Amino acid sequence: MAYNFFPMIARMKYINRWGLMRNTQAENIQEHSHMVAVLAHALAVIQNRYYGGQVDPGAVAVAALYHDASEILTGDMPTPIKYDNPDIQNAYKAVESVAEQKLLSMLPEDLRADYDEIITIPDPEVHALVKAADKLSAYLKCVEELKAGNAEFKKAKEQTYAALCQNPIPALKYFMDHFLEGFELTLDELN
């Protein structure tokens, strides 16, 4: 019997983000998930090294790679709509859950348990780090667009930065204090 989980995951590259905004460079959920995985891994390492965390950075990175996988089936719902009111947010979470279960059903039954925690992210610490990295990735997209002269992302950058500043995860604050400035630099300035 053939299973379609991995062919579906490969379709992440066809789902674009930021659908309500003009982009100088399109970003799909596959690219986004890679960056979220890099950032989530870094946050987990920082959390463990400096703040007494006990989370597995590899597990956090893998969860981040799959954190938007349900969007293969649902599409990317823009943040202003998704979080506009509690009814929409709850309805979207229910749709997301159905999509996650549909994806898991595309695996052999004896592999489903191995992917369930990766797709659904039930561990609260892993989930919090992935969500922080997801928001951080959104902020970095805003920075990139503004560097390219796209003022469309000005308000999104401000709102996303404010949300990041409200996040209580100490590793996120550390990352912002020590690494965020570099994303504003040009390649020549980075060298």
C-alpha cells in the first residue's frame, strides 16, 4: 500500500504566506518552516544554556519544521483574520486539528505515533518555543521587506515586534538582544 504523507509534506512549497500583502519576494510555508526550525532550535539551546531549560533542541527544531504542515490542506489564513475574534480563532483551530489528523492518517498506522507529537506539538514548552520562533520569523520577514523598500510591512513589523517584546520566554529576549540587530545589516556590513 502506498502512503501519501511525504508527498503532501513536499507540497508545502506551494502554499504562500502573507497573502493580503504585497511582497517583494514571496515566502512559502516550506521556506518559512525552515527558518522557524533554525530559530526554534536556537531558542531551545539558549533556554537550556542560560535559563535552566531541559528541552531537546532537536525535538523543538523538528516540531518547527512541521508546525505549519496543516496549511497544506487549509491554506495560510492571514493573521489579522485568524485572530480577529475568538469564534474565528476557535473555528480555525478546529479546522487545523482536522487537517493534522488527516495528514497523520496518510502514514502507516505504526508510524503515526512517531509523527503525532511532531505535528500536534502537545508539549507546552516545545509549543511555546516554536510559537516564539514563528513570531520571530514573521518579524524577520518584515525586516527583509522593509530593507527592500516595501513600506507595506511597516505596521506589521511594529505590531510583531510589540508581540515579541510581550513574550515571557527569556531565550527570546536574549536572542533579540544579541542577534536581532544583525538582520538589519547588509551582506557587506555582516562581513
